[in-house]
Amino acid sequence: MLHGKLAGTYDEVLRRNPGETEFHQAVLEVLSSLEPVVVKHPQYADAEIIRRLCEPERQIIFRVPWVDDAGQVQINRGFRVEFSSALGPYKGGLRFHPSVYLGIVKFLGFEQIFKNALTGMPIGGGKGGSDFDPKGRSDGEVMRFCQAFMTELYRHIGEYTDVPAGDTGVGGREIGYLFGQYKRITNRYESGVLTGKGLSWGGSRVRTEATGYGLVFFVDEILRTRQDSFDGKRVVVSGSGNVAIYAVEKVQQLGGTVVACSDSSGYVVDEAGIDLALLREVKEERRERIAAYVEARPGAYLVTDASIWDVACDVALPCATQNELDADAATVLARNGCTVVAEGANMPCTPDAIRVLAEAGVTYAPGKAANAGGVATSALEMQQNASRDSWTFEHTEQRLAAIMSGIHERCLETAEAYGQPGDYTAGANIAGFTRVADAMLALGIV
Ligand code: GLU
């Protein structure tokens, strides 16, 4: 429940952004943590910091026309929401998925402001994407779509302005086509304009692995506070995209066993532990459905008519998509003895699920803290590009681990300082918010 001015701000968001339910959810989640902050710092309210943050600095919507392999003209819609540049150039990924509309891009962009602030690095918040569905599209179609998308986007981005990267449906292949078209149009080899680039043309080591690795580093810090570790833990990871795959890898390196993962067609249970090489072959190389994993792996089985959260585990890592883990799932997880739920995806737990987890005493780590390793490593990529340098894997991974440990510490210290010890949601929201808010105060009414 929000009170006073915060309630008024939320009503204004509802009124000014009709139908954008995911955006409303993301705003409410942050505002719900801010009551003690506005009490302690009235200057934020006086400068209308929160109301300004809820209104993106700039929103771009554009037509993306392209021609498919059959010669048919296709029309998609492109978005870039430049939410906040108080701490640095707008920074955040591009999502290509049929569910993308303005409300999704705004929820992601809003989250990104606080996530990026929490990393402690000089990056603002933004997000973009398209309702283009890459599923079943040929390589040539994906390339032509990316070129058409960049033909409009290029005029809005730049290493000091706005630096997109990947998200769902946008990986190394897509970033390559996008960068190629940017370079062609502008006649500039501006490495710092996109992150998630290939290693041979300006990318950073560990960027591909960073979100999944960072998530597991964060959970490792949580376990450490209880003098515990991943050793011998049963872990369930939803999804089987970039975040999930590298979360599985790091859990295995730290001695845990991942017994299930999923895609939009169902989930697989593999009690012997997910065979990572096979999973990568199926999802990254062959780009097939997860059923292909089961066909090649004796002992594993596929479930298509139930929830992956029915699988008993110690640690649950939702790495698929928004609102994939609801109150029922949270109830089952808690009953089965799960003690940590950490978000690899953005906003995968519904508000009701988060409530259930809290009541059951399950530690919940919100995405804006737990999955910040991806964008933090993007900032490391920008740093390497700016100095025309290229760091080793070990050095970059160490930097990532230190950043995740710093975020974990900042969350706990902030939660403690605001009278909510151990509450990662309050810690993440308040620490992220105050860093942006202080910068906005310093920069004046802009
Ligand atoms: N899409 C990722 C996220 O949700 C990373 C964005 C980036 O690297 O800019 O944080």
C-alpha cells in the first residue's frame, strides 16, 4: 500500500500510461520501497525526483519494414525508450519477441535505471526492441531485419548518448548485424555504440557468460552469509537461453547440481545433472526445442503440462521471462524446502509470489540486483573500448565477481540502514534509487 505523495505518483503513472500493465507493476514494486526514503530525504520530493523518474526522457517508436525469404514485405514495430541519463549514457538491451510492446519496453527500461545505478558504474537506463519473432526465421531474414531496425535506430544512439546491447532474442549474431549496419551508415568504427560484440571485433571476454555467472556469484554471497555454499545443492533453472545456460555452468563449477531447465515448450528433468554441452548444442547451435535434449540423453524426461517449479530444489533461478513464477509456484517451492529464489530474468516473480516467499521465509533476490552482472560487464566492455584495450578472461571474471559482491553488500547495508535487515528488495530499490536521485539533484531540473 502506498501513502500520500507516492500514492499520487502511482495514480498519475496509471492514468498517463493506460494498458501498460508490466510498466505499472515495475513502478509499483520500486515505489513500495521508497516510503522511508522520502521521509528521511524530503529534498527528493521537493525536486519531484520520483515523478520525473517515472516519465522517460525520450520514447522512440518506429516502423521496421523488411522483405522475408518468400519476397513478402513484413512490417514490425521498433522501440527505444531512453529512460534516464542522470548517471551516464542510456544503457540497456534490445528485446526481439512477439510480446514486445511499449509497456514491456518501459518496464524493462525503468528497472534498468535502478539496476545500472546499483552496479556503481557510469551508465543511465534505457531499453528497446521489436515485436519481431526470430523463431523459425532464416539467418538472412534475421540479418535483413536487423539492418532495417538499425537504419532507423542509428540516428538516436552513440557511445556518449545511448548504448544498446542484447536481451531476449538478441545475441551475438544480432549485435553483429546491427553493428555492421551502424558502421555502414555512419562510416565510423564506433566500438562503444553497442555492447555484446564478438571477441574479434571489440567485444569483451565474459560478456556472454556475465548475466548467468553474476547471478550465481550473487547467490553464492547469499549462501555465504549463512556459512553455506553451492556444494551439494539441488538447483532448478528456468529457461535455456543465454542467462540460463551460463547460470547452469557456474552452478556446476561451484559444486551444485542443476536438475531441470526449460523453454517455452516445456521443461526437462535430468536427475544426473544437466549435460551442459548437449544443452548448448541443442539451444545455441541447432536452435531447437528442448525436446531434442531428452532425445539425446538417456534418463532425462520432458514435461509439457506442469510447472518447472514443481521440481523440488534448494535454490530456484528463474531465468526465462517476466511473471513466470506465480504465488502457486512460490507456495510449492517453499513447501519443497527451497531457501533461495534469485531472479536471472527481469521481473520473473509476480508480486503475489514475492509476498508468499517472504511469508515462508524464503530469501528472495530481485533481478535488478541479482542479474546486474550482464549490464555491469557491458560497462566493462565500454571501458575496454574507450581505452582500446582487451582484458583477459580471468581479469574480467574477477571484476564481475567483485561487482556482484559489491552489489550484494550495498543491498544488505542499505536494507539495514533503513530498518529492514536482510530485505534484498528494499536494499536494491533504495540503494539504486538514492544514487540516481542524488545525481538528479546535482544536475538541476532537466
Ligand atoms: N539486457 C540485459 C539486462 O537486462 C543487459 C543490458 C546491457 O548489457 O546493456 O540487464
